[in-house]
Amino acid sequence: MTSSTHRGANQRYRLTLLNGSGRVIAEELLNKKDPNTIKAFLGRHLNPNKLTFAVTDLYPSYPDVFMEFFGENLIHQFCLLHLNKLIVQDFPKKPSIEELHTMYRLLNIFYNREQELEVLEAMAKEEREVKQGNAKEYNAWLTKIRSIFRAFVYELKLKRRRERKNLVQRAYLEAVEMAQTTSVKSVRLDRYYSAQEYVRIIEKKLGNVKLYLIPKKNATVKGP
């Protein structure tokens, strides 16, 4: 499900439902985007008694609204592109190469960014050597090398576009494997993914990590 805002004298909101192939199955232009309006929109187009896998953007109301509408028939996933944006926002606008390398290791969990990481690893090694010298020279080097890397990323994007390809998305278990390589110290599972099956997989793959479980509504939680 996606949403967009139409600004003007009378601000309106467009809610859109797409199927698994990206085809629009429902779309409405509404005066509000509060929880009741969203739930009514879902009710006009979807069956709450049918098991549904829903992908949404990060709009705060969606998790609760979808859970109230579908109940236990819901499997909810935030859009990976939006999750990627959250990762990028956690880093400075003018990062060091080491910070860029860390950022791309995290992005690599969801999508294959091995080509970028290969370049960044070589750049990070050079950065450690340059930082030992004059600070002014390092800053000039960093500005130049960031531009080179961004040009490289842009060329990869253009190549995918010419070949009509997208970034390769990782499957769930592969994403867990990639998270294992990033020295993750803690994992937060929201109530949609707090099932024991997911907990066992993560504990097996990541080892001694802290798991923060946010249970489903009306669930009884025992133990610490």
C-alpha cells in the first residue's frame, strides 16, 4: 500500500493498493488519512478474513490499522526502500569512507551491494593511511574520493537502468546471514515477527545477541 499527498487550497490524500506484480487494484483520493479513513478504505477493497501479506511505507498509523483490520490474518512488512532510507539518514551527509563502508554493510543486508563494498574496502584502507598525515590534505582527499565513489554508484545505477534490472533483493534467510557479518549486538522484532520460529533462526545465526520482542496485542508475556 502506498500513499501520497496532494497539496493546495484543499489538501487531499491518495491511497493506493497494488498487487504482488505492482498492478494497481484500488485507488482513492480522500480528504483525510486518519486511522478510521484508512480502515474504511481497506474495508471497501480487501477481505479481512483472508490471509494477507502487506507491504507499506513507514507511515506511523499503518501497523496498528492493518492489525486491527486483518487481525491474525496479517503478515506485515515495511518497504525495504524506506528501511534503506532510514539507514542512510543515520549517517552524516558528508561521511568518512569508513562511515560509508559501515553504511553499505548495513544496506547490503537487504540488497546486494557487494560491488560498492569492494570499492569502499580499498578506499577505506587508503583512508587509514592518508589520515596519518596532514588534516588539510586528508579533507581534500576525502572530498575527492567521495565524489569518485558517488560517480561509481551512479554508473552502476545507469547500467542497471540500461539493462532494465533492479538491485538484487536478498531473501529472508540470506538477509539474516548478511546481518551476521555486521557484528549486530541487538535485534528488535515487532509484534508481526516475534514468533518463536523467527527467534530461533536469529539466535542460531547471530549467536549471543539481545532480542527485544514487542508482542502481539492481547498477548501474555511470561519471563524476563
